[in-house]
Amino acid sequence: MVTFGPDEVGLVDQSSCAGVRADLKSCLLNSDCCKKERKTPRECLKLGTVPDECLQLRQSFFECKRSLLDNRRRFRGVKGY
């Protein structure tokens, strides 16, 4: 059995918004809509039956992706993780 320390575990995806994306994904998959009603995360987001935390993470992910297209980010940095 192999165990990893907290410093050794990381995301496979190393893109700028990977941390926010992973948090959003886990939040959606752990919501009652996906678990109990057996719907996809996309359907749950469209219906709006997800917790407020997931909606806030969705907005953060949107802001992170939008900042990648913003030319001013050279001076301000990338939003997100």
C-alpha cells in the first residue's frame, strides 16, 4: 500500500484554473442533485438545485477563465489558485 503525504499530492492538471475547477467538480458531484437524483452536474447547474457554495465556485471559475483572456493580467496576475 502506497501512502502520500499532504505535500506530495497534487493535481494532474497544472493549468491556471485547475484548482478552482477541481473544487467546483467535487462540490457538484457531492451535491444532493447528483447523488440522490442521479443527474449530471451540468443538469444540476441548469436547474439551479446546487448549494450556494457551488454557485460561488462556478463564478470564481468563470472569473479565472475570463482573466486568462484579459491583457491586463500581465500586470495584475491570474485570478484563482
